[in-house]
Amino acid sequence: MLQIIIILKGLVEIALFALLGQGILYLLAGQTRQHNPFYTLLQIITLPALKLTRLLMPRVIVDKHIGIITFFLVLWIELLLIYLKVQLVRSL
């Protein structure tokens, strides 16, 4: 069980840092961000998380807010996995 949590935690960390990097590049690159190869790579990495968030959120929420909502959802998942990992290690 601990190995599964560690693997999930690693995948969530990748998504979390990719979302953070994409957000920083969004702010720094401005309108030219679509031509930035790193921004494109981060878009590819974060696409599954963004699509899942869009699927879970009601249509009232506009698409431009999905990125920040996804970031906080992934952050909460990361915190939950950290808690589960600590609990499992303490019980050993």
C-alpha cells in the first residue's frame, strides 16, 4: 500500500509542479506564451488534469478559471497523499 501511495504522490507532484510552471510562464510570457516550447510542454503534461477538472466542475465556472481550480485540487490531493503516507509509515 505504501508503494502505491508513493507512486501516486510522485505523479501528483509532477502535475502540481507542471501547473505551477505553466502559471508562472503564463504571467511572464504574456501573449507570446503560445510560441514558447516550454509552455507547450507544460500544456501537454497538465492536459489530463485540466480535462478532468473541467469534467467535474459545473458549466457555470468559466474555462479561464479551470487552471487555478485544477492547481488547488491537485494541491489538496498532494496534501491528502502526504497525510496517508505519514499514517502508513507511523503504523509500521
